[in-house]
Amino acid sequence: MTTVASENTPSGKLQIRIDGATLLATLDYAANPSIESRYYQLPKVLEAIKRGDYAALDEYFGLEETDSLFIPENATSELPYAYGHNLAHICGDLGKNRPTPTESIEMIHREPALMGFSAVTFCAWWGEDGDVPPSINTDPASDVPALAVFGQLDSCCGIRWSQPLALAMPNLQRVELQAQGHVGTGADCVQELVSAFLDVPSRRVNDSCKNEVQLRPWVFYGD
């Protein structure tokens, strides 16, 4: 599925290309308050969009909950997300390791879903190089024991991103938590894993708790 949206601007016609991977990544990553409380609604939301029922997006993104969580009762106007402030930190921390426009475009061509959540791709056009040494991006290589915990539903930092790291760190233990999002929010299993690892870093952790949170059944349009 590929959609091209057109908009007339003072400088000419602007076209935005959105394919299925980008759409799903955006729906996944932008879910509020966390993807683990929303993922099962994806079939319903996609069918609703296809039918022109955009009210389903309000429920999916939890807009009313967002208002109550982030807008003070005495506020006179809405508080916008400070995306520029966020980019200033992310891109500045890259220093001279920021991607070039060509590199970012090639990255997006290889994996369009990056447009849904990876702010780093936009650093090619944002601001100036921060005062950070190039060595900050040097791939680690160590035999020191380490533990990496991932959420199965984490669209930002899933377990597959650690595969190159595992090649350079032979004593890296990787655990994926079922039905959990970023850093396994709310899962007692995370604390158990970290505690066990810190007790004896060289011993394989007991990860039997990783499936303690059950996947929820899909919800379809009309249910």
C-alpha cells in the first residue's frame, strides 16, 4: 500500500509519500500512552481508515487521555510537543556523525518505517554539528558480560537492532519480553532480570518470566 498526498504551497506542489511500513510504524510508535495498551486495535483502526471512519483514530491515540495528562487545568491554550527542542538534543549529540541528506534518503529507501519514528534521519537537515568527538559512534567490542532487555512490541528499539552488537559482544545476553513495549514498561520481569544479572553477571539469567504478560486478541472493525 502506497499513498501519495499532495498539497499546494507557495513554493509549488508538495508531495508526501506514505507506504504501509511507514503508516504502521507511525500508528505503532505514536500510540498513547503505550503501544502495549493499543496494539490489538490495529486491525480495527486500519479498516476504519479504509472506510473513512477517522473517529477511530481519536480512540486509538487516546487524545482525550493525552489532554488530561499533559494540559494543566488552568492552561489558556494547548501545549505543543517541543519537537524542535527534541531534535536539538538528538542531532547535537551526533556531532559530526550526523547523516548526510543522501545517507538519510538511502536509509529511508531501505526501510521506509524509519520515517515513522527515527528522528536521526531528519538530523541531516537540522541545525549544525554539535561538539561531540567522532569516536562517540565507534562500535563497541568487548567480552564484558552485558544484558539487553527488549519489548516485543517496541517499534523503536526491537531486539533485531541488537544483532550487530551481539557479534561484537560475545557475552551479551538478550531477552525479549512478550507483549511489552519500550523497556518493558510495567513488567516486574525487568527488575527480576536486572537483579539476577547484577548478582552474577557471568551466569545466564533465568528468563522464564519473559512471557508472563499475555498477548491480547485482535479487535476488528464492528466488534
